[in-house]
Amino acid sequence: VAELRSSNFFWFAAKKKKTMTSKPKKVSLSVGELIVKAVAASKERNGLSVAALKKALAAGGYDVDKNKARVKTAIKSLVAKGTLVQTKGTGASGSFKMNRVTETKRLQEDQRSSSAQQTSHRELCY
């Protein structure tokens, strides 16, 4: 019995703990931001269809087949927030285009930030 205990003790003592190494997190845009970029870049009058949107994401290097559910929930959340407007279909299918209200707000914010940078540049010069 003493031999079994000592051999078991040796077995537990010989085991080493594996150290957890965390993978470096990729610094890239979220799915929602990629979708907004793709829809904003399209010049279609009726918006961008989901199939065309997935093609644009795939062309940008995003694995759409692996992350179907993530794309679907991102589209639904963007519509719920009001960033995108659904022109055709229901749910996460159909066509989507940018909401004019949020688009104009973003343009105004860009103009404000650029004008603020210009004024700070003027102050530095004088």
C-alpha cells in the first residue's frame, strides 16, 4: 500500500502545469463597422443586398462562411440602432442602405473635427 501511495505521489509531482499563453488580439474593425463601410461605399439607389454585402465582406478578407450568425446579428443590430435602413425584405434579408439622418450627423461631426484641427493649426502659426 505504501508503494502505491508513493508512486501516485511521484506521478502527481511529475506533472507540470501548462502555462496559458494568450493569443494576441487582432486590431481590426468589428463586423458592424465593416458592414457600415461596405454599405456606405455602395452607390446603389435601393441599397446593398445581403448577398452583395457578404461578397464585399469576403473581398475584404472576412470569413463570411465561418461567421454567418455574427453577420446576421450585426445587420439586425445596425437596423435596430438606426444606422441602416432596410429597403426590402424582413429580418436580416433583403436590401439595406445608410440612414440619411445618421449619415448627415457623421458628416457634420467630420466637418467639426476638421474645422477644430484647422483652428488649432492657425493658433499654432500665430
